[in-house]
Amino acid sequence: MVTSQRRSPDGRERLTLHEAEAGLVEHYTALVRLAYLTLPPSLSRHRRVLTAHGLVQRALPGFRLRKTAPQVPAQRPGPARPGPERLGPAWARERVLRAALAYERRPRGWPKSLPPPRALRPMLPVVWGLRLFPRAGGREEIALGQALSGLSADVRAAFVLSRADELPDAQVRTLLEAAGAGRPDRSLRVARQLDAPAVAAAQTLLRSAEFNACSVQTRPTDLLRRRQRYRLAGAVAAVVAVGALVLTATGSAPDQRLAPSAVGQVTAAGLVRAPRTEWADTSRVDFTAWPPRGGRAGDRGLLDRALATWSRPPRGTRVSRTPGTFTGPPPYGTQLLYAGEADGDAVVLLHDGLRTVRYSEPLSPGGRATLDFARTDSSDVTTAAALVVSRTHGAARYLTAPWIAASATRDLLRPDVRARPVRVSTEGITEPLPSPAASGSATSGPDASGSATSSPSTSGPCASWPALQLRSSARIDEQDTFLVTDLGGLVPAHLTHTPLPGGAAPAHQPREATGTAALASWARTACHLAGLPEGVRAVDVWDFAGHPLPERAGRAVWSCVRADTWRGPGEVSVRFTAPGAAPRVVARDRATAACSRFGQHVVASAAWRAPSGHTYLLAAGSRAVSGIEVTGAVRASQKGRVLAVRAPANAQAQVSARLTGGGTLAEVGRSAED
């Protein structure tokens, strides 16, 4: 590209529109990738691809060429660097990033039921009759994509700029601030921590086909639905033509009142029903492999009422949803999972690939119907192992997956007590089981969208915490037995445990929480589950450090509890456990990669009072920590993963760690907003 030598009075180079277009086309692929990864993951892959191309194409200022071409500012002159040039001029990068970050912003008072204003703006390119999406990658690419979807747009943008495009930190901060990011320093810090163990791998993955929105595959849309729409459009056109002729002949004026639009609606006859043995003959073992079960799976009247209520809930219907779950009507391809009777209600369970919906109506006349929505996309053998059918009188019934060979229940607070077998009907329905969420699952009031939400009860002492122990006929890694527990949603949360690292074992590899050490760790943690957010998919307890306490006071254990939600963002909390004392939460953070496979390094601190009355500041880090430093009211430095220093009570100190591979690590929760 030939750059212009014209300069404005402030010393910045200026380009003509022709030169700007040439620069945009030259770096088009990298700019589209930046927009694609920054846009909200809630968009479908097809819509995200088209939107990314549209944002980049709209970055060019003006759409007409005039004799006097408009001027656009180019990059400030500076030292040449081989990395940033690949991403194009600074003005294009900034305009694309600002548009991508602002895509989901809503003005004050904008209804949450409507898409954001920018999503309603018509934008080229437009594709009819085809669906576009990048190629699917391997396991590592899918895991990286899921990790990026759980982050904010600012962090995703910082990750792409710093890792894929190798921009220096100062330039990334300046660019994020210019594009309207709220906290560029924190966004860059989280992005830097995301892939610290494998920077080269992350850079390679981000340039792979899965994240290349300019290399896409095509598939047709739903051909049957398109055909029905064409027929419907033809019928409507014919009716309009006949009506126009009649009105012309009679001279009467048309009625200005609008009637409800004629739309296609899924009926009982159109529900997808998976074969009974499909789960055993497919590699995709999730809700899509569930066959329809229940004594009323053939009751078309019940199924039609459930679908009609889902499409347009009548007045008086109790509706609940987990955060981030769309409550729109059922799409074509909706699958029937169960239809039967449980605890005085007729219950229907449906799945549309993204959501699981439970419809229930009382068998006795006079009651109100209930509609519950839960997001359940990307489920697997463990997270699609059971669904809550009903909750009554402090107990819950579960519908287990067809691959579950045995079910039992156990109390997480009593790890030494063996699990008790559970009776399961031929349909897969368990007997009523004590549930920590059943007694507190009443609606807590409408949310912002008018739907009621539910959450586990946190009142009263935590005397027990029931969990469901399931054994799968399809092996999961090296174990086929796993634990789930009811946290108030339709899908029980999967419980895992990551033990203290030892030997050549990986630093962070969650395992099923059924071993002796795992059960002992969960016995210290189970009561804290009631404070987790709604829509939790899985909870992992990582015992990342253990060490002797000063003054020979026993051994302390540091644990990081990570709760991942179905919509992506989760939260972590660090717990410090000393002998003879209850676990204490010493740090908490949200929307972070800490304590996951993408954030395998952690350091935390806690104040501890010894039996002698002396107060200590304790700090501990994970396996890759080579040294710990304390600043502020207390100053100390120590090699290794553990630090213990005498400190005044309530002393304000900041803890950081040095890593064996280089770099520093901030304490968990230091950047969290309390």
C-alpha cells in the first residue's frame, strides 16, 4: 500500500479514500477475525460471520467517491515493528473494534426483549438460502473457543490483539481505551493470564480455520421450512390480491386494525423423537440422544398444550428461566424428551438444541401451568445425565439419561457414609430424593424480563447436602461414576475435584469427585454451594496448596472453587482451611479464567491467628509459583510457594507471585469489584 505524505496541522498522516480502501482490503482477514472474536458469542455463528464482515466493511468512512475525497487519519508515525502491520492502519482497527464493542449496548430504557439497536440496523452483506460458519476445529480449538465465550468483549479483544496479532501492551491499552473499553488494564491482564502456559499454542489456534471468518463452509437453511414459507407467502399474496379486487369492486375502505400475523407453529406431530438405541451408536452423547419416554409421550393433546404455552404463555402461567436463556417460541426440530405424570402434575420435557424446557400442568382442575427454561447447549455425558422432573415437599424426582446404569444418593457432608442405592422406574424416573434446592425453589419475584427466577434456599443451618451419584455405561475418561447436585435449575450441576499436584501429574486436571480425598474436600465445601449464581453447569474444587502452619499448629489447605455457568461466565472463590476451623473465603472473583485449564496459576493470602495469639499473614500459590512478595503495610519476600510472616491485625497488604516460566501473578480477587 502506498501511503500518503500529506499531513494535518497536528502532525498526523492523512489518507485519501482510495488509499484507505486499499489498506482495508489488504488487511481484511485480520480485521474480520478481530470483529468475529469480539462480537457476543450469543449470536449464532452464521449471524456472527455476517456481522463481522459488515462491521469491517462499514469501517470505511463514506460510501460515495467525490472529486474531493474525504480525508481519514492514518497511523501516527513511529518506529517500525514487524508485528502490528499485519492488522492494518490504526484508524481501521480502532473503528472496527469500537463497533464490535458497542454492538450489544442498549440505550437507557431500551426493552430487553428487543435486540440492541445496532442489531436492528440493516447491514451488508446479506445471504439468502445459505448458512455460513467457520470450520469446526479440534478439541483444543473448541476448548479455547468456549473459554473466550466466557469472557467479556473487552477481554476477548485484548486477547486477540495481544496474542494473535502480537501488539505491545501499551498499544493494546491505547486501542481499547480509544474504542470505548471501560477497564483496559484489567482486560489486558485477564487476557494475558488466559493462556500463559501455552502462548504459542494459543497464537496458532487463533489463526486456525475455526476462528477465520473469511474461510467458511456453507449449508442450506431448513428446506422444508423455506418451502412452507414460500407456500404461505404465495397464499397471503393471493388473499391480498383477492381482497384488493373485492375492495376495488365494493369501494369499501380497509379496516385499519391489525390482526395477529400468521406464523408457523410446532405441533406434537412435528416433534423430533430420537430412536431408543441411538445414544449407544453415536459419538454425540448428550440431550439430542435421549429417546422420548413417559406414559403420555403419545398424548398429542398434552404435547400441543405444552407447545402452545411455550409459544405464547397464557395469562397466569408461571414462567421461570435461568439467566441468559432465551424464552422465544419453539423452533422446528424441537425434540421430545419426556411426557408423563409425576407428583400430581402432567410434565413435558422438550429440548431444542440450545434450551431445555419443562412444562407442567396440574392433573386436578383449577391449577396454573408452569413453564421453566434452562440453557443446556454443549452438554455431555455428565451434564446431560439427569433432569429435574418435579420438586415437592423438600424432595426432587430426576429423569436419568438412557446411558445411566445405576443411581445412588449420598450426603456430601458425611464422606465416610456409603451411597444409598436409588429406586428407578422403567421410564428412568427416580424415587423422591432429598434436595437442597427443593424447599427454596419458590419464585423470588420477576426479573427484568418479567420472568420469575428460582434459587436454592440459603436459610437455616447446613446439616446435610444431598448429591446424586450416577454410574454411566459409557466410560468418562478413567471413571464411569460421577456426582451431580440440585442447585435449583432443571439440570443438576456436575461436581469435580482437582487434587493437590504431585509427581508428574498435570497442574490442573479435574477428576470425578468420588474418591476419598475428593469427598473429604467436598465435605468442607458443600455448604457454600447455596451462594452460587443460577444456571451453574459444573463446580470444581481445586486443592492447589497445602503446608504446615507456623508454631506447629497443624496443616492448612488452600482450595479454589470454580463454578462455570451454561452461558459462559462463572465465578471463583478461594477458601482457606486451618485445623479445627471452618473453611474461610479469603478471595472471590467473577468472569475470570482463574482456577481453570486456561488459568492454572493462582496465588492467595489470608490473615491467621495462631493459638499463641500472634497474627500471621499467610500466602500460598499453585505449583508454578517460584516466589511470593508482599508489599504495603507488610513487606516480605520468600522463595517457593508458601509465605508466612508476622503481621499486625487487619494489616493492608498486596501479594504477588513470580512464576517459574517468567512473569508475575496478581492475587485472586484484587481486581474484582466487591
